[in-house]
Amino acid sequence: MSLEFNPENHRYRLDGRPVRGVTGLIAGGTPKDALIWWAATKAGEWAAENKAALATLADDSIIREAKMAHKQAKDTAGITGTAVHDLAERLHQTGEVTTADPLHGSYIEGYAEFLDAWEIEPALFERPCASRADWWAGTFDLLCRSPYLADGELVQIDLKTSKSVYGETAMQTAAYSRAEFYLDQDGAEQPMPEVHATYVAHVTPLHRDGEAARYEGKPLGTSLYQLAGNPAEIATQYGWFLAAAYTAKTKKLRDRLITEPLTAPNAATAA
């Protein structure tokens, strides 16, 4: 198989060589200012929730627990996101899906309502794709058609279960849209079809209780946001992705620039 994916370390290999993933390249080449404040907020929330224990913990323990609070929140959200994506894939494939988890069920119920409302017809979903020319790989969520989107032409929708959705997802969907090929169910390369528009679907539960309270203020269920309205906009956003990818790929080169300080030519010598 020309393109391989290892789910354990989330890494790709193309033609036997390591290749960076789209989301990793975007993360490595795009500022994440909001995440700094989010991580600080999670540390503060941990301290507020553990007031009684603070007096009994050693300073290094407090620092360790506080600085890891954001990672625990991220890991929990990641588990939910993966579960919802898996349920969505089954729904695309069979037209129906069930789950014993009430929270996950609320996510997917809202998503099913979204598919019905927009009359979404899945064409391809959860397929690995890559570009040899620009050397990246990834997996797109959904290529589909709807009579209400892009005049019924093929479009791409990326699913997000994060607290909010962000414009940088346009770089992700643009990259997938400009892939040279995708792998079919048999692992064979197929030419990537033309994508006429891209969107991000914010998939949230149908309530705001418990863990779902983090979506407070956002519409219930699944909401759709346009990223690129035509192929020309996709091409522009792919340029943004390539810029971010270049910044990410050259990080090691920048890290190696600083070595030993230069010696001043007129520095006094020790007696």
C-alpha cells in the first residue's frame, strides 16, 4: 500500500517514507494564542476545584497537577470526538447507528437531524489522502452532495466536536480538497474528485447538561459553516496551508541556527 497510517502514533508513511499529517503541519505553522489562555484557564479551574487539597500538597505537586489540567481536558474531549466521528462514519455507511452512551447518542442524534435537514448524500467518508508534490497526508471526514450546497455539486464537510469552530479549518479542508489521490476501501489509489466548496460542521449534543455545558451559547445539535464557496477560494486557502506547512517543516532548520556565540575580534585576552 502506497499510503499507510498508524493509529497508535497517528503517523503516516507514503511510499515507505515518513510524511507529515495535515493537522500537525497546521498546528506547527500557525500561532495558537487562544490555547495559551485556555491552558491558563484550565490551570486556574483546577486550583479553584481543589482548594482544600492545596494546603496539603507540596509546591511541585501543585505545579505539576495545575500545568497538566489542560491536557486532561484535551484528552477527554479527544475521546468524545473520536467516538462521535466513529458513529458518524457508521451512520454515513448504513443510514442508522445506535450507542449505549447517552452523551454520544445526543451528539449523533443531532448530527442525523442535520443530515436529514440538508438532504446530505455521502459519497466518500473517512478516506486517507495525500499529495506527493507537496508531501503531506491526511484523512478527510466527508465528501457529499446536497441540493442546498454548491448547486448540488460535490462538497467537503469537516466534523468538529470542539467547543467552537475556527477559520483555520479552511486550511485543513483546502489541503484535502487538493490531494492528488485518496485510498479506496481496497487500499488502491484513486484520483481525488473535484471539490466545489468546503464547510465545517459543528457537532454538539441536543442539550447543555453536564459535559455538554461547555457548548453553552452555541446552537443545539449540528450547525454548518461555510469555509470556501468555490474552487478559487479553496485554491487561496490551500496557499495558506502551504505557508503554514513550510513554517512547520523548517522548524528544525531554525532550531539549528543558534550554536556557539561568536568571539569578539578585539576581546581582551587573559594574562
